[in-house]
Amino acid sequence: MTEFNDRARDVVVVILGGGRGARLEPLTRDRSKPAVPIAGKYRLIDIPISNAIHSEMQRILVLTQYNSVSLHRHIGLTYKFDPFSRGYVQILAAQQTPGNEQWFQGTADAVRQNLRIIAGLQGDLVLVLSGDHMYRMDYRAMLREHLDRQADITLAVLPCSPEEIAEFGAVRVDAQARVLEFREKPRTPEARAGMEASPKLLAREGVDESRPYLASMGIYLFRKDVLLDCLDNDLADFGRHVIPASVERRRIQAFFFDGYWRDIGTIRAFYDTHMDLVQPSPPFDFNDVDWPIYTRPRYLPAARVDGCRFVRSILAEGSTLVESELEDSVIGIGTVMRRATVRRSFVMGADQAAPEPPPGAPAIGIGEDTVIEGAIVDRNARVGKGVRMLQEGRAPEGRGNGWVIHDGVVVVTRNAVIPDGTTIA
């Protein structure tokens, strides 16, 4: 085991954190997607970094490009390793150099532009991760299978139903889980014909036959020399270009993962993920003492609650709630709420140093007699008294001053001011 953990410690972890995240707009209007707050007190980037740390893979490079200031700040304030440890989280921001004057053109191009740094690090394996997925995985299990199969590349796959696979890249494998083919988002029966894994393989992996399709999770373990060769070209993206082009030339193995996994790519997915968290038996639970998710320590006081009613809700520290009602909701750090009702919503809370309000703006937080249903309220929002955000009769799309509606979900933007008496429906 000691020798195997040494192999894990030699893995170089590369996290792709530079995506624009246009489908998560307006949450990504002034921050990158991996910097979006989740679950009341975390950021999306905390998920892959925490998984890597627990997996003994603690040499971590985060590649950033778009709206990256808050992401850089969060990483710098959060991940400080023991001076006697080999571990670190290093930011590699996109830059123009004499040899390259373009910004990152895709996931593969982002790694290509940093190959000199990656190639110079000790170790012969590179783990490439996305910075915007929610899951809990011990990457050592993937490493063990990669070594046992003597693979050039191993990629993680998630068993899916026919309806689910339509939104992901589909992987076809043989009886030994060797990858034979890639297809991008096969939405029709004809497009996914022949992509099913064999019943024998599904049984061996403990997967029900109702989920015979395998979705690529965007998690790739490369031999370093293979990665260097695969990127000796102008292919821009791993999922769309590099992996499909390598199927016939390389030994690519599929690693089965059958736990909770969410691609936080849209407002609806982001909202549904938070509604998962407040279920009586949530499919993903941050309260795991054996595998905690790390984040920035803020040293806030415990939440203060007076005369409130809570039903299946999560309340973060530093909050003050008075005579309010919460149901199926996540309430983030530093939230202030007085005599308000919040149902099926995620209120992100407030920063310790919130910006100065415009003249006459409501106080930061949720005002008296306000009712919020089916909404996401971003950081430092000032929602006045008597505001109504009701799900009944709500349009699927819409836009106003300080808010938008995407997929039927109201999103109150960061630092927004919602005046007293406003109705959003």
C-alpha cells in the first residue's frame, strides 16, 4: 500500500478552471464557473481539489483564464500546505508569450499551453479534471485500474439511461472495458445504436441493465509521454477531439463510477443540485467526516436564529434569521432575513466586506414580508420588503432590473437591488 500511495503522490493533477460558463449566466457574469458558490459556504473548485487531496494526489495545477480574480483569491486564501509537505495548489493563468499569443482555445489547448511546466514535474502520470462537477471520488481506484490494465489513457465513465446519455459524450467499450468509440450527445435511438455496454460487463461492474450507456465524465488519467504526444497537434478539446482521435492508436480504458455526479453546466442543473442537498437522504452529502470537502476558513460566528421555522433546510454560519420560515432551502454564509419566507431556493448570503449600497437601497439580505420560491439569490443582494417571487404562473424565461429567469428559475444577480414591493413571476 505504501508503494501504491507513492505512485499516487507522483501523479500531477491538472484542473481546468478557465471556462466561460455562458449557460450559468448571470452567476458567471463576474466570476468563472469553478468560483461559483455552492451549498452555502463552498465554491465548485473545492470539489476536485478536495477529492485530489484525499486521494494523496496533492501536486495540483489549476488552469484559469476567464473572470478568474475571485477564483485566484479563493484558492490563495484556502489551500495552504504544510511547509514540509510536497503538496501545493498552483494557479497557471492564461498568458500570451513569444511562442503563443492566443488565449486557451479549449480544454486540450489549455493543457498544451502549459506542457512545458507539466513535463518538468516529477512523475509519469497526469490526471486531468474539470473544475465544475459535483461528485466524491477516490482517484486512487482509477489509478489502480490504470496501472493494472497498463493503459495509455484511462477515463471515468458514468452508466446512464437512454434519456440521460443524450446530454453527454457516449463511450463504447468491449468486454474488458477498453474504449472502442466516442459519440457526442447521441440524442436519437439511431445515434446511440450499438453503444450499449454488454450485460456481462454491466453485471461485473454491478450496474443495472436499465443504464447500459456510458457517459464520459471529463476525468482523464494519462501517461505523461502519451499526453505529450496526444497534444503535439492543434486539437482543441479532450472530449471532442483528443480522445476520439486516440481510440485507434492508444490503449484507452474506461473506469466505471456509479456514485453521485453532476455536471453543473446550466442554471437548472445548478438549482436541482441544491434541491438534492436538502432531501431527507441526500444523494450527495457534505457532512461526511471521512471525506470532507475543504473550503476557505472564514472564522464566522454561529448562526443566530430567533422564532424561525425550518423544514429540510441548510443554514450556514454567520447568518441572522428572525421570525422567518424556510422550507427545502439552502441559506448561505452571512444571510440576514427578517420575517420572510423562503421555499425551494438557494440564498448565497453576503460577503464580509460587501460593497456600499446605492442611496435609498434596502438593507443587505431579505426584507420583511418577502416571499421567495424557486429562486437563486446571489451574493450581497438587497431584496426589499414585501417582494414576491412566486413559482405559480411563472414564465420560463424573463429579465428585469437585477434579475433574470432561466428554465423557470429566478436568479437575483450579485449585488442586485430589488426594491420594496417588487413582484417577479
